[in-house]
Amino acid sequence: MPRRHEKRLSLRRYIPFGLCVAATAAAALYTPRPAWLWVVLIAGGALTLLGIYDLLQRSHSVRRNYPVTGNFRWLFEAIRPEIRQYLIEGDNDEAPFSRSQRSLVYARAKNESSERAFGTLRDVYGNGYEFIAHSARPAPPADPASFRIPIGNDQCERPYSASIFNISAMSFGSLSANAIRALNKGAQMGGFAHDTGEGSISRYHREHGGDLIWELGSGYFGCRTADGNFDPDGFAERASSDQVRMIEIKLSQGAKPGHGGILPAAKVTHEISLARGVPMGEDCLSPARHRAFSTPIEMMEFVARLRTLSGGKPVGFKLCLGHPWEFMGIVKAMRETGIVPDFVVVDGAEGGTGASPLEFSDHIGAPLREGLLFAHNTLVGAGLRDRIRIGAAGKIVSAFDIAAVMALGADWTNAGRGFMFAVGCIQSLTCNTNKCPTGVATQDPSRQRALVVDDKATRVCNFHRNTLAALSEMIAAAGLEHPSQIRPHHLVRRVGGTEIRLFSQLHVFLEPGALIDDRGDHDFYSHAWHLARPDRFELPSAEGYRSFGDIRFDALPAERG
């Protein structure tokens, strides 16, 4: 191609800018000017100034090469999430929740019908499709209000009767004051629990008197000394409230397991300072590890201490499963000390209501089902499962989601983003910008004013009630009367184009006491159990890591007892 022709083609990128300059000059020279010409002059002048700025700035190569038109790249990029969500996204495209999932929550929150005409939109022959097997003799649907479980073992003086579906941990600071009000009022109306998140108990949690699960993170917010250590007197004062029903020690969370947190000083408002017990003008730090304990045995002693300070209320811990021997070390510490927590909440790596580093949200932590199954099996194998309840959290929004995790060993479930949808979240993915368009995840008073507490509280209550009503009908079709009766053989998954298997055929389920009796028919569990130490979280040497070799997590299928 001749060099002159190449140069002409290269100069074409300046044509839009040249047209703006020409239109501006023509409008400026033409007199008299009608109204429409003033529009041309102003618009052309603005675009000309933008083009000049694009040519002179040094930060963006695209704008220097394509003055004026290069700015469309940023415009389209800015509105890309909305265009995708409203015009392109399929009903079952998860990003991270599909339109179908969000629509289900919105319908149930508004008390609208969630029925669908003309059959399923799912590919029932696709790999991974799951369903619950129905019975030839269905049971009468049970009252969803009866779907409760007692939490608190023989060491607990004040057990709590919990719903099997509760609000997961979300802090004031991450969520707005009005969102916290609506969630807690909805919980009070529906008779279920509201987890405070590690940001402690704010005055907005207390306004409507809904049951609270106080999450105690590594920052000890609400019960910390000036140097960031645990304050037993401050804890006892807050934990004595009748509204606080359980205490949950947070070891890690699904969104960013093993990662601490920081709330910059600029975002520490007066209200957040009061709720968390941190000074204004300083960064609010949540360390990656606890200071109150450094070994599994010390952790159990901390559990006993919190139980005493709270007046005998249920105390447990939450984690996203990481190294298997660490959780087993905690269980060994239970057996060695005789201190048994009342519950364990397993958070899946697919969970997370707030912002986190991409690598953490995408590549750290065990997904819910694997973590839940491991925790359940370890407690069964150690002979402690009948004394410890297990909660499960991670992308749970439907009745089937609840049934699936209960089939794998959960006693109850928590939902975070599902209840966020119920209070108006539209999945705009702007939680970390303080510019939430619905007033849910922002501290901007003008934005959160749009969230009407009474209306959204009713929706929270509706979502809970209608989801459990759907669960009642689903398990009745399977011939069951209560979710606690769900077993792995009730759930089925497609594993190939011509093959389906029961959950009981897909997964390992240990027999009670199998780890204690050293029945080594499950290589992974037996090996990890022998490596676990109650006096330390770490493996004793690098040999322990290498010794796993080719041992597989789900080594042998067996039915749960």
C-alpha cells in the first residue's frame, strides 16, 4: 500500500474532531444565530475543548489517538454491566446470581406468585442438573413455622430455638442503617435470626428487637480495648442483652478467607465509631488472625469463656474451610478439653456480600458443599456430631438450595445476598463504591433514604415465609414432614448424558466414631486426622504436606447413617 494512502487512512481518526472544530467555527461566524445554532455552537465548542484536552493529556493513549470518539470507550465500559444485565444476560446466566434467581426472590418478597408456565427452562439432561426424588406416597405439607431446631448442647444453659433459614452475617458499615433496620424488623416479624456481621451491634440492630447472632471477628468490635484486644467486661455487657441469642466467633468468611479488612479513617463515621468501639480519625483494622487464642486448645478455652460471660448462651464459630487438618485439630481440641461448641457455621467460597480482592473471591477457600461435607464427616467420625449443630451459608436463595445442603449434613442455613435482594438490591455490583443505587450498601444519607424500612421489612418477612412454604411443599412431595429428615438418598445429580446418581452414591459419609476407632477405610480423612494437632494449627513438618500424595478427598461412597 502506498505510504501516502496509509497516511490518509491514519488521519481518518481525526475526522470527528475536525468536524467538531468546523461546526463550532461555522456556528461562531454565522450571524444572526437562531436557537438551534446556539445549540450547535455550545455542543460543538464543548466537544472541541474535549478533543483538545484529549490530544494534550498523557494518561490515555486511546484518547490521544482518537480525540472525542475515544471517550466512548469509557462510556460503554461504564454502562456495560447494566446493558449486559438488562438486555443480554440469559435467565440462567449466573453473574453471580442469575436473573431467574433474582426474580424468584423479588416475587416471594412481594408476595407474588413464583409459578412458571410451560415447563422448566433448565436443561435436565445437562451435566450437573440436580433434583429431589419424589415419593409415590407424598406427605401432607407441614407448617413452615415448625421448621426450627434447638441450638445448644449439654454445656449450654440457654439454648436457642432457631429457624432453619436466617439472615447471614452483614455488618452495619457494609450495609446502610436503613438496610439493617429493614432486615432486623423483618426478622422480628418472621421469628428468625439476624447475624450482625463482625461490625458489632449498632443502634439500628436494636430498634425493632429482632433476634441477633452476635458475630465476633478478630477486631473484637463492640468489645475491644484501646489496643485492639478482647475486652471481657465490654463483651459481657453487650452479650447480656435478651436480644442477643447466640455468639459466633468468626475465623474466616467465604468472600475472602484468610484476609483481614480495613475501613479507612475517612469512612469511620461517628455511628460506626460508637458501634465498633474504634476512634474516629483512625483506620479501623480487622486482622487476619485472632489475638485471643493461637492454638485449637486455646480457641476452645475462649469458647468456654464466652459462654460463661454471655450467661450460658450458645457459642460457636464460623469458617470457610481451608486446610483440613486445621479443622480436625479444632475437633481434637474439643475432645481433649471436653469443651464442645454449640454450633459451627460453614461459609462457602461462593459466598460474600462485600468487596474482596479478585484472587481471594475466585481462588481461595473451599466451596460450600465440600466444606460442609468435610465438617459434617469430621464431627461424625469424632463422635461429636450429635452435640454440635451445623449451619451453612453460600448462595442460598431457594427452597431447593436449602434442601441440597441439608442433605449433605447442614441443620440450618443462612442467606446474605438473598435477603439483600429482598430489601431491594438489584445486583449493580457497586457495593464497594458507596454509590449503591438502591440504598442497601451505602453510607450516603441521601441514597439510603430511598430504602423505606417498613416496606422492605415486610418483604424480608415475606421472602422468608414463602421460601419455607415452598420447602414444605417440596419435602412433602418426597414423603417427608420436616427438613431434618432430608438425607443424601433424597437428592439426585446428573453426572453424564445417560447417568444420574444419588448424593449418597456420589459422596463419602463416615460412620459415627470412625476416626476415633481408626477405621482407615477413608484414606483422606484418616490421614488428615492423624496429622491434626490440638495444640497447634500448623502441620508439624513439611513431611505432612507431602505425605498426602495421591489421596483423594472423596475416596469411597458410603451412605450416611
